Amino acid sequence: QVQLVESGGGLVQAGGSLRLSCAASGSPFSIYAMRWYRQASGKQREWVATISSGGDTSYLDSVKGRFAISRDNAKNTVYLQMNSLKPEDTAVYYCNAWAAGRGLLGSWGQGTQVTVSS
């Protein structure tokens, strides 16, 4: 089981930036892919970005070119750098670990709220 704690959210104006962090514990962090998800009020949770154990990245089309996922295996932490934020990015952001054949590995934490004002 992987324990996850997200942080770094806040209130920012459109066009601004935030850097989210996700600290993971309980399992060998470096061998898992890590994912960011978000859930806007009244909507289902959606996938945002993935970084593989080898550093390959993929993104939701609407955030490509604006968001960047990275990881520091020495710190068991994954990051999401969010630039050029838009009001539609407003959501609670969550992270999770993923492994082939096992799926998501952690329980959903409290997430971190990102609010983008217009």
C-alpha cells in the first residue's frame, strides 16, 4: 500500500503558476509510475499526467505545453508544475502510484485545492 500526501495548492490568478508536490511512502517509490488526477466540483475525477519509472511523461491534451510532471526518487516525491493556469484548471488535485497488472496502488488522499480566478 502506498501512502500519499499532496500539497502546494492555492488561489492564483489566471495566467499564474503553481507547483504541486506529492510525497509517497510505504512502497519502493522508484519502480512505480506516478500519476496526477484532478476533480472539479460536480465532475468526475480525471487523469492529468503520468511519469513512468524511467521518466517518460504523458499529459491530458488540455494541459499539454502548460503542465510538467517530474519526480525525485531520492525524496519519494512527484511534482506537477502548472503554468499559464486557466479558470478551468480549478479542481482538487490528487496523485497516485500505478503499476502494470495492479493498477492504482494508493488510497486517495485529501488532495490539494487549486483555484484559478479570472
